[in-house]
Amino acid sequence: MQIFLDYPWWIFFLGGILLVAVSFLFYRNDKKLQEFSAKTKLLLAILRSSLMVLLFFLLLKPFLKTIISETEKPLLAIAIDNSSSMSLTNDSIALRSINQAIKGFETSFSENYKVDFYNFGDDVKNDNQLDFSDKTTDASQLSTILKTNYTNRNLAGIVLISDGIFNRGRGADRAFNNLNTPVYSIAVGDSSVQKDLYINNLRSNKIAYLGNDFPVELSIGADFLADNNYQLTISKKGVSVYSENLKIDAKNYFTKKVIFLPAKEKGLQEYKVTLQSLPNEKTLINNTQSFFIDILDAQQKVLVLASAPHPDVAAFRMALSKNLNNKVDVFLTFNPKIPQNFSEYNLVVLFQLPDFNNNNTWLKTITESNLPLLIFSGVNTNYAQLSQMGKGVNIVSKKGANQEVFAYLNSDFSSFSLTDDFIALIPNFPPLQSPFGEYKFGNNAKTLFQQKIGPVKTGQPLMAFTDISGNKTGFFLGEGIWRWKLETYKRTKSHKVFDEFIQKIVQFVATKEDKSRFRLNVKNRFYENENVLINAELYDQTYELVTTTEINFEISDSTGKKFTFNMLAGTDVYTLDAGSFSPGVYQYTATTNLSGEAFSKGGSFTIMPLELEKNITRANYNVMKNIAQNTGGEFFGINNIEELTKSINESPKAKPTIYSQEKFFDLINLKWLFFVLLALLSIEWFIRKYKGAY
């Protein structure tokens, strides 16, 4: 403990001597105290000088430094796998041993360690409440939580209890390496290879289009069932849609099948894959697996019109066709088969149109159809006619008056975002041929790219979007975009970045903005371990957001059972966390009333089953051994808890840590000093009063 001043100590000593001298001189020369004895004067002088010196000392802002030492036991984290594969083991004795071990751990380690319990699966929880119901197991998520909780703390070890079946996150055997802490792994479950036929993995598209075939990829494995035949069946609503007889030709059998199924019925469809059970199989739970696929009858139809063949048209068509959701029809304007009615299309794309050919009869049809438009201009574009289309742009340019321009991104554009890879390529794109003239866009125009001539940024739009009465039009005022595609491939060895750019601008222009006053944001599918999260927006007649009224939300399952909720009002939106649901298809309805006007929205969502935990039921002891070995820990079986306890308690890391901390505080804040000052002043006053000096 040390005392410090804000000023040099010599000031205190010099001031203290002066104050003592003044106090003694005062009592020596005070005529009122002539009758006081020398001892009384000396006592009063000491009291007065003590008071003055102490006050002077406090005025110099003294503070006290103390060192506080705390002893902390080493920490021990015990993490238990709470996934459903733990309960699929045939060793029920092992599960009882886990619960018994957990009860004994706190007592066994309490003398040497502070024990923290965790259970992990879908999430990591800081407790030891187990129900073995989680649908996934993620060692890397557990590692991240432990690192966050114990950075710069004395974590002496981790006890990991699991069957070694990890199906999420990065490699489990390396997940704990960055903690610099030994992991004592305890393996649970049956690791022996027994007779079993199982679906190892199943993959399918999330969506398909009506009338098309969609692929289903299956990985099938079998152990110790060689020379057996089995039947693979895929069914929908109990009716078989695919069947095949297969033979297991090896002791450790593995095969991969890609099956194409027809999309005959629109909507969300559930399919069940079943492997015929064989005699003496260890478990049948992994012989069946379901998947859902959304069959859509909503392909986006795009009409491309051009006056002549051009590499820009080819680059655009190929990029758009990569997405199966797009159906692209390309016509040259002199083609007699050009559609007379454009209403079946979601978007019309014009290349160098309107041109200077007087036969632009289709132009009136497009203008009157109020369809979204995407216009790529070029050297043959008739800008006078383009300006007369009433799409919010006016360009005055002479025929053939073009200039080479480069593109640069408008940082204020926020309607949609480009990928970082595409943005990085923009400075390297070759120049385009753009009209030289005067550009005028409406006030609501949004500019994505602007023009740059050499190093000079002109501020003129190169690509911009307008919105007239809810119909969008995109203008790309440059010819030669095919060179961007070549440059993309040159630098990335793929057309993917360019294709994504084209698909984004098409999606933005073709999508009509939701103008309804009551809007819901609900995903159409969730996994069974996810909470169903819903957002809603409500607008008044002036399209101002409202959050002052109540929104009722009702969810019903296939049996008609209903779940009712009230959505919570936030600053701008309403939110609802409806919790998790069992696999199946659910209908929902949201209703509200604003100023006497009723609003209602409905739809459906699907809860997808998570079956990762049942795909592989054989415990993986090798992973558990690798985790222990890679971290300097030890591997134990569930029946060797006593050895584990002994090893951890005898570990050289079982040492407490002493933390020392310096603390500072001002002496003037000590209450007892006030009473000392009051006592000195009171005693001096009392003696003088008693002796008749006042």
C-alpha cells in the first residue's frame, strides 16, 4: 500500500512546517490565552497544527495505491453431445453412465477445479440438461464458444463426451486445436461394424419447373451384407414413382445413384426414398429418408428483339439461359414469326432498337403493353424515337456520334448489390461505344454505372433505371458488353461473375414492386431445428409505416390444429418468433384492421426434416482419439470415468492462478478522515470554551 500526491512531496513538507510554526506562534502570542498553562497551550497548538496540516495534505489530492491478490481455481469445461444419434445407440447402459458421470463430476473435480457444463448439438448451451434431441452436431461451433468464454482465463482442460458423429462445421478432429488446451475425450456408443444397409447422403434441388425432369442424387452404403439383393423405391403420397433392384457386391458396399424424376404436379411435393430392409440389419431407421421439392409453374419468359445478329445479343442470351428459371426467345425484327402479342412475356429486351428503319410497328405494341423493358443502345439506335417512348429519358445525339467510354460504379446506387468479384473487375473492363450528346433522365432515375472518358469521370449515366407508374425500364447506353464477358473469363477463368450480373439486372427490372399496404415476409421452408421467424409491414393511405395496430397471426397444420399469435410491433416492422414445428406443411393467415379497413394475407411454409443424425449410427472412436491426441489430452471409454477423474486431478495444470490487481482511490473520499478533522476541530473548540477563551 502506497500513498501518492499530485504534487512533489517537498511542497507538503515545506507547507506542513510553516503551518505547524504558524499554529505554535498563534498560541504563544494570543493574549486571550495568557491564563492558560503551557501544557494547555501546547495541546491546543498540536490540535490546531494537526488540523491545518491534514487539511493542507488533502488539498494536495493524495491517492492510495493498493495491490489486491485473488486466487482462482483452474477451469474445467465439460461438454456433452446432446444430438439424437447419442440416443440411437443400443448401449442404454452407456447413456445411464453419462448421467451418473455428470452428477459425479462436480463433486470429483470441485476440490481442484471450477467446473462449467455445456451441452451442444444444434446450439451450444451452458448447462447439463440433456434430452438427446438435437438434429445436428457441430464441434467447431462448440470450439468457438469455448474460445470466446475462456480467452485469457485459466482453462486447464475440456472433457468432451460424444459418439464422434459430427455432421456440421469444419473437421471435428482439428476443431479444438486453436484453444491450446488438452481435450479429454470420452467415447460413447457402439463402434463395431455390423450388418447395415443405409442411405449415406441424399441431395436434390430445392425447386424444379413443371414439365421438366429434376435430379436426385443418392449415396447408399452397406456393411457385411454382400451378395444380398435389395429394392430402391422412391414414392410420393404412398405411390411409387421410381423403383430399381440392386445387388450388394462387396463387404463394404458403396454406390452413388443419380435418378431423374418428372415434375408432374406443381406445388410443394414430398418424396420418400426407401431401401428394402434385409435380414439381421443392425438398424432400420437409416433405410428411409424424405425430401421436399417445390414444383413451380412460373418460368420467367424474356423476349429479346434485335435489328441484326450481334455478339452483345449472344452474350446476354447465354448469360440469362444459365438460370433454368428463365425462358429466352430471341427474334430479329424482320422475322415474320415475331410475336404480335407480348403479354405472355415478363420482360422485353431491345438491342439497338428502335433503329432508323421506319418499319418499327412492334414499337407501339411494346409501349402500349406497359411491360418492363431493358434497352441496350448502340451505333444504330434511333435516340429520337427512344426518347418518344415515354420511359423517362431524353437523349439528343446525332446519328453515328459515338465515343469510347469506360464504366465506373455509382456508390449511391442501392436498389440491388453487385458481387465483390464483379466490382473488382469494373476498372479492367474494356471501353464501350456510347452516344455523344445530351442526356436527360427523370428525377426518379437511379444510376448504376456512370461514364468515364480516359481518367475523367463525366457524371453521365452509362446504365440507369427509371420507374413509370410501377413499370421499370433499364437503359444500358453502351455497345460492346460482350467484351466484358471475355474480360471476365480472361481474369477468372469462368463466365459466372458476368452471368450473375446480367441475371441481377434482369431480375431487378422484371420484378414488379409490391405496392400493397399489408406485406408479409415469410420463408417458404424451414428446418425442424429452426424457429419460424416472420416479418410484416403495414402502411396507411399515404404509405407511411404504421406500428400502432394489432396483427393476428394463425398457423394451422395438416390435421387442422391451429396456433395463434400476436405479432410484436417494432420501430418499423412487426415481428414474430413462432418457435419450431414438426416436419410437415403448414398454412398461415395474418389479419389486421387499420382505420376500419380490414387486411389479410395468407400462404404456406414447409418444415423440412433433418435426418443427418440417423444416416450414420456407428460411433466414430477414431475422431474422438484424434481430438485428444491433437490437443495433448487423453482418450477414454465411457466405462473408464475413474481413470479420467484421476488423470485430470493429477494433471500439472491443476494449479490455481493468482491474479494481482492495482487499485487507486482518492484519500479525500475516505469518510473517517472527515470525522478526524471534525474531532480535532471540536476538541480544540471545547478546550478553549471550557477555559473561557471564547
